[in-house]
Amino acid sequence: MITVRPANERGHADHGWLDTYHTFSFAGYRDPNHMGFRKLRVINEDRVAPGQGFGTHPHNDMEIITYVLDGELEHKDSMGTGSVIRRGDIQRMSAGRGVMHSEFNHSHENPVHLVQIWLFPDKLGLTPEYEQKRFDDDSKRGTLRLLVSSDGREGSLRMHQDASLYASILEAGQEVTHQLAPGRYAWLQVVDGSVTVNNQRLNAGDGASIAEEDSLTMSSESHGEFLLFDLP
């Protein structure tokens, strides 16, 4: 069963410096029918104006993943980490028992476009952690590239949840498949272009919850980039 979450039905806020779309309830957007999916709590698509950003603020007991689509995002946190995240980079931060961080557009000329993801951790009160790694576009073309997992397999980052996050870039005629183990669920989020999953077409910004499907086949008629979550 595939249930589409259309892009134009997401929560939306334009703060001037931040243009943001919320797949699930977040901040001032509240919808009891869209509070998350399984262990997924947040998928926000953000565009941050040049030189602007999120000032220092706290998080706790959440696995936070940042996927940059275009531009440069500057990160600083109370663990002493400071970095700039660009397209091809992925960041994983375990907030654990508490962390402070800030995120700013590193550029004073160009906007930054990113997807921010939160998942519930499998344990509370963990020691905060930070990881960052590069997965360039070539590593995602025509394949499902594992980015984050519970065990760090295949060179992925490791999160504290029994979930896996894949990314793929498909050109016209390309196809990838993913097998869902019994009792597993999936969420597919299209971040660019269009993607068809099991004959259901999704466009940029669309998401879909997937249940009771043994096998997923993703393809594109022209170009598509998507994130796929395999969830308990």
C-alpha cells in the first residue's frame, strides 16, 4: 500500500530569510493526521537566504540528518564541531541528552537548499555525537546508495535507530529495486525531478508512506532524485 503525501499539501512558512515546507507537523504547523511516520518525525525542505540561518538552539533525544541539495550550510555545536556542508555531504547528529547548535547559510551571495530529517532514537539520554561524510552524485547515480544505517555498513554513517536511509539519482530509463523485509515499512521522499515507485508517480516535494509491499521498484522517465527510508 502506497499513500502519497502531495508536496502542495505540506505545511509551509515563508519567514523571508527562510522558506520552509513541512512534510510532518512542525513548529507552527500542526496536523494530527501528519505527526510523522513510524520512527520518522520530521522531513523539512528548507531554503535559507544568503548569510541567514538558525541561531544557537537546543535539541535532545533525536537523530538529526541533514542532506544538502544546493549551496553551503555552516554548522557549529556545543560538542566543538564546526563544518560547512555542501551538496554531496551528509551530516548526522545524535542530540542525545542535549546539544546546542546553529546552522547558517555559509554564502552571502547564494541561497542554500536542504532537507532536514529527524528520527526518534532507540534509546534516550545518549552521549551526543556528530558525523559527516561525502557521498558525491556519481555514487548515487543509477543505484541505491546507503547513507545512514544502524550499523554503519557499506561505509554509511551510523544512527541510533533500526532504520536505513538511501539516496538515488535516476536518469531516463534507469531503475532500482529495494526489498522490504516482513514487518518493515518505507518512506520515499522525492527531492528533485520525478520518480515512479511501483507504478505510482511522485514529483519533487512529494512523499509516500509504504506498507505491506515486499518489493519496491523506482524509476524515472527523465530525471529524479529521492531519499528512501527503510523503517521498523
